[in-house]
Amino acid sequence: MKLLHTADWHLGARLGRHDRSEDHQTALRALLAIAGSERPDLIVHAGDLFDAARPPYPALQLGVTALQRLAAIAPTVVVRGNHDSVALFDVLDRMASVASPRRLWFVARPRVLEFPASGGLRAALACVPFIPPGAISDYATGDAARFEGDYADGIRSVNDQVIRVARQSAGPNGFVFHAAHLHVDGARAGASERRFTVGRDHATHTTGLQRALYCAFGHIHKPQRLPGNVSGRYSGSLIPLDFGEVGERKHAVVVEVGNDVQVRKRELPPGRPLVDFEGTLEKLEARLDEWEKRTAEGEAGGYFLKATVKSDDPIPDLAEQVAERAPACVIFNLVNDVRNRRVKPIGGGDDEEDGEPPMDELFAEWRETAATGRATKAPVETVLALFREALGGAGDEGGPDFRVTELSIRAERAMRALRGGADR
């Protein structure tokens, strides 16, 4: 039996303000080609199909379309990741269930799925989607009041339950697989993973997973084997999602089960490469020329640049120079680290040209360029005169009262007159 393992597509993810759908499409085309050539019996997506619980419509359409095409090749199961929505997975699973024969499943809660295998045998897939720590007691025992233990204990209990059911479903000679979106203690997290979902509080163990022929895991973006003596892998993310994943080769995993379990990696294209640079402008220009050549030769359809350019003095129009020299470059971040940066003394000097403009001039400029509403309708000179008067008395107990005293006296006289008229 042959299984294709992928995970962590994170469709809808952006790199800063830059859309990554072009890169996702490049990798998905390659993944579909791999599935078409390998002809697996089962395809497993181990979670984080989308980057957000409410993915944008283009990402939703891209994901559903890709999964439909995979499902046309082999039965396809998607296990929910921590970025995926339970409600959305429930809706998608219900929609997929109307197909006959059914070829696509979205798993939002721990369960076991059965599939026919060659030679009249059966295969069972024990699925454990991401479970937040606050909910583990509900799944570990079926009675939250009776659960005692930490998160790892709860996940071990869930794993035991689903693998036990899977072994019963597959029979003595069947195939048992395990799919999960979890952080296993000892796994090497990449620089891009969020620590609150891969920290010690979320760590689990591989105890008991040896009963599965292969464990298809998602959640850690850095491709690697599972820790311990378990047959299984993190397939890693579909593309390098940010500069924390620079240099990581991404791939899908092909698992063949016969007399033994053979695991092969099929490399995926990264989309537009992420170029991280630090050095002088001359070295940056040489690097840009290299990537522009590779782009022209069809090796890359453009690239993202994160660069810190070191120089003795400020480089004027640095971004414009990069854009003009490298039209295929998408600037993610560009910083000029200047060694001889001029420092202005805090206590003002005699040179008024280098100092701040007077406050009343700044106020007048604000009224002309930024102020809105009633303030702009008042006469300019009247408002400026009042502002200068207020500025002159700021912090002074004897400062201007803007005729408040005069108005108070007149109001008091009027009140006395009204009271006198009432008495008569």
C-alpha cells in the first residue's frame, strides 16, 4: 500500500503585505504532479490547510480545488490544524459527504477512517486533529471531571483510543496509519513557528505510536523524522512561509508498505525564493545581478528580498536604486545601517535653521494641511492670535483667561437681576 503525506499548506498566508498565492500555486501544481506519478492508495494532509480560521475566498477556492484534484487520484483525508476552523471543517466535510463514492474527508475531531486496500485487506487511519490544552480533558476520558494529568497525558490517552479502534478496524493483517497535528517533544521547531503552540505546554510524546505502520504529522514546519523509534515524519510546510524558513527544502512524503516500510521524500518547488542579505551595497548589487540572471533563465519567477545594507554614510534613494537594478525583486524589508550617522545635540544651539519651527507656525501649518471640521472654518488670524495668547501664558498662573472672567461677571449680574425680578 502507498500513502502520500503532506501538511501545513497555510493557504492565504502573506509575507508582510505581499500575497503568496502565486507561490502556493507553484508548489500545489508540483504536488499534484507527484500524486499523479506515484498513484498512492491514500493521501493524508496533516493539518493547517489554511492560515486563518476565516480564510479569504481565493485561498478557500484554491484549497478546495487542489483537494478535489487530489481526491480524484486517491481518497484524501485532511486533519484539522490549529489554524483551521472546526466550524469550517464541519461544513466542508458535510459537503464532501454527498459524493458517491466518497473521496474526501475533513476531520475536525479524533476519529478513525477505514479504506479498502489491495488483496482484500483493509486500511485504517487513526486521526488526531489539533486539540487545545483547555479541551484535552473532554477527549481524554469522556468525562472531564475524572481526567487527571497534563496535556501530554491527555494526548497519549486519545492516541491509545484511536489506534486501538484502528487496529480492530483493520484486522490482524490490515494497515494501520496515524495522522495528527501535534508538537512532539524533541522535534526541532523552525524559526517561524509560534512558540505558544510548540512550547512545553503543548508538547506530547510518541509513546504507543509504534503500533502504527507510519505516523503522518503536521504542525512543525521544518521537515524531519519524528523523535524516538517511531516510523513517521513531519512533512513540513508546503512553501517557506517567512524568512525563518530560509534555506529549508520542502517536500511531500511517499510511504510504501510491503514487507517493510519505505519512506521517500519528493522535493517541492519553493515558489519565489526568500533572499536574506546583510552587507555592503556593492555586495548587494552583485547578489541582485545573480538573482536577476536566475530569474531570466527561468529558475525563479522573481524573489523576495530582506536586506540590511551597511555603509559609512546614508545611501540616498536606496529603495529606488534596488528597484531599478532588480525589476524581478519584491522588497520585503530594506534597511540602511549607517555607521557615521549625524547626531543632533539635545539642548538647542544658536543656529535656528537646524532647530524646530516656532509652535505657532506648526499650528498654522496643521490648520492648512491636516485640520478638519469646524476648526478650519474659524478666521485664521483670530484663531492664531488666541493660540499665541494661550501659548504665551502656558504654565503661568497669571496667564490669559480668554475673557472667561468677564463673561462670568456678566452672567452673575444677569442671574441677580432675574432673581430680583422674581422676588417682586
